[in-house]
Amino acid sequence: MSGSVFDLILLGFLGGLIAGISPCVLPMLPVLFFAGGSPGAAAGQKVLSNAASPAAVSPAAAEAAAASPAAAEAASTSSAAAQQVDTQQLKEPAPKANLSSRPLWLIAGLVLSFCLLTLTGTLIINQLGVPASWLRYLALTVLFLVGLGMLVPRFGELLARPFYRLPKIRTAPERPLLLGLALGTLFVPCAGPVLAAIAIAGSAGQVSTNVIVLTASFALGMALPLLGFAIGGAKVGARVAAYQKRARTFRAVGGAATVALALALAFNLTAVLTQVPDYTKDLRAQVEENPAAQQALKDLTLSEVAVDVQNCPSGGSNSANCGPAPAFEGITGWLNTDQPVTLESLNGKVVLVNFWTFACINCQRVVPHVTAWDRLYAEYGLQVIGIHTPEFAYEHETDRVADAITEMNINYPVGQDNNSDTWRNYGNHYWPALYFVDAQGNLRHTKFGEGDYAESEQVIRALLKAADPAITLPPPLEPSSA
């Protein structure tokens, strides 16, 4: 195995492991926990019927009991013994096979659909000729119906009937694999450069062997913590499934969590995650920003650019002249402006280029700072340009981007980089990413990911003062971290 392939495997695995514990997966965890441990409807009903009713007495035994008191006593003794056996069986844990198979199918479905759609989602949508959000709406519907089936056992039976013709894979009516496939379609982990490289390669149709290796190792790393959580739910479920009321409650709670997730995703209520700090930020930086990782990603995805963007100062408040900023290439449409924007047309202005995508939680945390700088410094010569490069297929839709722009109070021009041409022209690897361009059109500074807001604002102020030494700027918005 060559060193570069080994580097990709290690980088993908560690990147996936971090993605699997990032704050962006938090909405999925209750569903994985309860769905991983909820008993199937058939199994649950068997447990409930055994617990709720005494042992059945045959018609012949009933007739004998009516004719003879001795026979009645014998039948009563037999019924009590059978009921005692049933009660004892209820106290026994579920078989180990049930503990392992359900979480495995659940996570396998999630990882499979997530990776396939990340790599081929755009191609699939284009071939089907349907709106890009069609698969997402379908997955939301499946998720809602599965949750409802867990809440209402009779409805769960109706959902299961179409699968009864497939006896070899008949399991619980919510179908762990089916539920996993739906979850994977809706799964949006916090994006680092590893996931960005996979998504951009997929959207560009550049799925090479190395990209597949990176994707597979990323999937394995991401699956492990999610599988651990689902197995934890299975173990708890195995303990409570032996008790009539607790088994039903466990299943109902799982159904409620699944329905709640479907509604939260449908109405974008998961945006509350922007208030949760990214506790994996430092760990991700250690893994994905070391020189070996950067070189591996550069070899995998970086196209030829006119400027050595990767060596431009990043983070902090230092700047350097890194040469002319790359152009905006292949923009499929512009929002918040009546005409296409070019860097040449902005000559004389300080330009802040923000790469983002609306479903990215990290981007959602950064946008308020960018819009605040736009409002404060626009009259002093700052021009902010948003470059919306989609991560997933449904983020290509212009209407959804426009809705996100309205919700986030973005007033500056936004270019839709649906083919990732500008992304590759900048050699970018991150959502979000900021590129600082001076009034002469030279790239001076970069900032990848969240944080360093005070330092980034100081770069803006320094470039504005360099463009007009006589300018008097208002006090900075961001408190100094010094």
C-alpha cells in the first residue's frame, strides 16, 4: 500500500470519527438510541399478549373442567404453571442476535445512503429530472411514517404488510435498514475538509479510486460512534423489552423522537444547533490541518490556481501579498444583484469572499459576523461577496438558497457555485472559508472555519485603511481576544 493511499485511509477514518461525534449529529442520537433498541411490533405484541392474558385453555380442557371439579382443578393448575412459565420468559433478556442485528442494519443503511448521495446525489437528481429536494422530502416522509408506526402499533402493522412477501428479510415494521437509509439522506454532519473533498469530487463527477478509498474510510470512522450509540439503545431495549409496560413505553418514546426529528428537519428547527459550540474544532484542526493531511487533500482535489492560496496567511491578523485573487468562475446565477459580479468590477474596494452553504451548521454560525461587517463597513469601502457552493444535492435549488439568504438577513451579492468551479479555482477545502482581497485585487489573508472574528475584523480594518489612509473607521464590532 502506497504512502499516499495509507494517508487517505487514515485521514478519512479520523475525519469520519470526528464527524460522528460532532455537534451536528446530536439531533440523530435519540432516534439511533431508541430505534436501535425498540422491539418490533410483532415481537412487542407477542410479549404484550403473553403478559396481558393468562395461558390459553383448550376447548376440550374447558369442557372437562365443566364436567368434573377435579378436572377443573387440574386445568387451573396447568394454566397457572403455564402463566408462571410465560412470566419467567418475560424476565429473560432478548437473544443476543436481536441485540446486534438491529443496530447494524440501522447504521449500515445510514452510512450507505449518506455516502452514495454525497458522491452521486447530484448525478442521480440530474438523471431523474426531478427537483433536487425530492429525495430529501421522500426521506422526511419515510422518517415521519416510521416514527408514527412506532407510536401506533396498528399503523406499524400496516406499514409492515408490503414487506411480508419478503420473508427472508422480515424484521420489525419500521425496517431498521429502511430507517437507516432515510436517516442517511437527511444526515448533515459538521463539514471539514475531508467531507468537503468527498462532496466536491462527487458533485464534479470526479469519483476516482482515491476518492472512493477516502469515502469508505470516512464512512467506517463515522459509523463507529453512531453504532456504539445504537448498540447502547439495543442493550437498554433488551432489558426493558421483557416488561409489558416498559417495552411499549420504550417503543413509543422512540417513535416520538423519530417524528420530532422529521418535523424539526422539515421546518429547519435544527438551526438551534448554532448555539452549541463546536467541541470538535480543535481535534479536527489537529487531524485535518497538519501538513500531511493538507498535501493528501491537495493531491486529491486541488486544480491549478494562479495564486498559492494554501500558503497565504490564515487566521490571526497578519496579512501578505499573495498575488491576484482567483476569479469567480462558472457561477450559475447571482442573487441580491441584477448583474454578474467580477473582481475587476470591484477594483478599488476591499473584498471579503465567503464560501458557504446553507445547510452547514458551521457556516450558519459565521454568517452573522459576516453580515455585521457588511452593514458596518460597506460605506467605508468593504464589499462582501458570498459564494454558495453546495455540499448536498438539495442545496443546488435557487429557491432554497434564496430562502436561506432571507432568513439569514444577507444583503450582499451571492453567487451560486453549483458546479464548484470557483471553489476549485480557489483551491478551497472548507465550509465556511473567508478570503480577504485588497483594493488592488490581491489576495492578502484567509480564514478557514469558525472563530478568530476579532482578528478577521482587524484584517478588514487594516485593508480599508491601506486603501484610504485618511479614513476614520467606527469602533470595531468584535471584542479583542488579546
